Amino acid sequence: MVAGTAGFYLYASEMCHAQRDVWMVLPVAGAVTLRLSRLGKEPGKRFRSAVAEGALWGTAVWLKPHVVVVAAVMWLVTVRR
């Protein structure tokens, strides 16, 4: 696996080496998971989860600013709940 990865790395274009789109997936997935898990909780128990969600969205926006659109859609879909 190491030899295959090293071979791929040597022959990949420059654009493949530092793409942040893949890095953005983890904080977005975590924020969405926290948002959906918080929907059924009592209002007093949501604060820590909300802070963690905000930190994850902030990290994702720092990596790729266009994730603000995804965050806005997620908020609009779940705001009534």
C-alpha cells in the first residue's frame, strides 16, 4: 500500500496534493450529526452540542468558505424542529 501510494503521489498533478475539499468533509459530517442528534433533546442540554457544532462549522468554513451555503441549507431545513 505504501509503494502504491508513493507511486501515485509522484505521478499525480499538482492540484491533487493539497485539495481541501476532502478535509472539509469531516467537520461538516460532525456538525450535521450534532445538529440532527440535538433536535430531540431538551433546551437546557443543547448548549455544549451547539458550541461543538459551531466550532465544527467554523473549521469547515476556514477550510472552504463556500460551505456556508451548506450550513445555511442545513439550518433552514432543521430550524422548525
